[in-house]
Amino acid sequence: MIGILGATGAVGRTAAQRIAAYGLGPLRLGGRNLTAAADLAASLPAPAHAVKADLNDPAELAAFCEGCRIVVSCAGPTYQVLDTVARAAFAAGADYVDIGGELAAKDALTGEGVAGGRTAVFSAGVMPGLSGLLPRLLAEGRPLRRLDVYVGGAAVFTPLSAVDALLTRGPRFGEPMAAWRDGRVAPGTLAPLHQVRLPGFPVPVHAWPYLTTEAQTLAAGTGAGEVRSYNVFASNRLPEALASAWAETPDTRPETLAPHAETVVRASLRDNADFGAFYVMLFTARPRPGAPPGPTRVLLTAVDSYALSGVVMALAARAVLSGSVPAGVHLAAEVLDPGATAAALRKDALVGGITIE
């Protein structure tokens, strides 16, 4: 049995559809809206049933996980989920995949032993996730002098995803305007790029430097001399909305940031109205002198970043079930196979295109 929490959301629905199509096993779809979950179950090309499940109810969560081989959590907000569902899955003898979690969830489980040799994969979405996985294709078998990461576009935020975005600041997430140079974070070394034309992006965009902890791990792991990582926006509306909220609310408590979510959602809706929906991941590499030949660019295009995250979740679940992910607590970018993931994405209808050249 494969349990999917948050199955009726934008990410969960796609994850359920892909897992069913992969033929990985019967599905248990969990959510607070039982009717919507039942409708989804009836539409899938695999045995599936719906169960009411609230991650804030320990008894319901335990009952949902019971009998599952793996629990896939697409539920949000991610700041609230953290390691809660993972612990319930482990207690039921199940492995675990999560759309979010990042270092906070991983650290909460690391060091105390994973019950029964279980496996957990966190941050198995687009960013973080693919944003730290696909660039590894450019560093296979050779050192890089420089790696540039551009990820973003125009996507409509939900109220929950807006709060998650507002919470992505501080040293556990990354450092704005910083680059990675010669083995360390170099603060304040980059500036925003305005109205810049980048390969794959359909319109001129605004690229804001943000060296995520994922990018820092990528840099250290690949030995890249320099890494520049940018969040890309169709206009300045979203970065201005986020900056305004952070200026007015210096702390990082969800309850104090939540009132600003509406402004973030509104900015994303205006971008969507002006530019349509698009999502692009662009990675460019400059190898060190004398390095062996290899690709220098990875470009992925899509329309819906939420659906794309659902595809990544399904691929992560498949990798865990196949035994290709070792026991322990991992981040998706560090444990999934970049080549196999790229090959699977190339075949998926939700991916506009992926080129490695």
C-alpha cells in the first residue's frame, strides 16, 4: 500500500496520477476533503481508496500510515509538517517521501537512528529538489570553474505556498546576494539582474541572487570554484511583496507572516495575468581548464511548477520502492540519480522540454 497525504492538492494530485501510472501498487489517498479524495481515487488507473486524514490528528495520522510500504506527503504548509509525518510513517514500518522539510526536518531525524532501517527523502520537489539535482549532470567526472543556477518564472501562489515562501529566509535556507567562491559563502558579492534575457525564458526576467543551502551543498559536493544561484521572476512584484513583508515583520514565525500571504498571492496573480504561466530551470557550467569534455547546459521548461513537483515526488517514491535509495534520512538532490531523473522527466507530458548539451 502506498499512502499519499495531501493527495487532492496541486502537487498531490499529479503525484497520485504518476504513481498509479507507474504501477507501483495500490494507493491510499489521504486528505481533509474525503469527497475530493474519493473522486481522485475513482479516476486513477490503479486500485485506490480515499481516507480522511488530518496530519494534526495523531490518531488519524497513525491509522493512515498503518499498513503502508511508503508514505508520500504532499501536504502543507511544509513549515508545519516538518518531521511529524515521517515519524508516524516510521512507527508504522513505512518509508517516507516529502515535498518539503529541508534541513530542519532532516536534522530533526538525523542522529537518533531511523527505526527499522527505514528511508526518508525530504525536499523532493522542484526547488529544493530538482534545482540541486539536475546541475550535478554538468559536474559528473570533471571539476567546474563556475556553475550558474536560474530557477523560476510565473506561477500562482496559494495562501499556503505564500507563507512557505515568506518563511524561506535565514541561515537554514540561504543567503541573499551571496555567491559561493573558493570553498565558502561570499556575502554581498552579487546584484540583481533586471530585464535580462535568459535561454528558455519566454520574456525578459528579473533574477535575484539567493545562495540556498542546497546550492551551498551542491557547490561543496561538486568542488565547483564558484556557484551563482538566482531566483527568477517575471516582474519585480513578487520580490517587492516578499521584501516588504520581511521589512515589516522581522521575525520568522508563521503566525506573524501569514497576514502578508494575501499580498504575495495577489502579486503572483498579476504576474500570471500579464505573462501567463511558465517555469524554467537553467543551469550553465564553465569547466576548469584541462577538464574532460562534457555538457555545459541543462535546460528544463514547464508550465506548472506544482504539477512538476508532483512528478518529482512520484519519481522519488519509485526510487525508494525500487531500493535504489539507501536507508537513512536524505535530501532528494543528494540521493536521487540525476541521469535517471532527467530521462524520466524527458518522457513526461508535463515537461515542455529538457535538454542537456
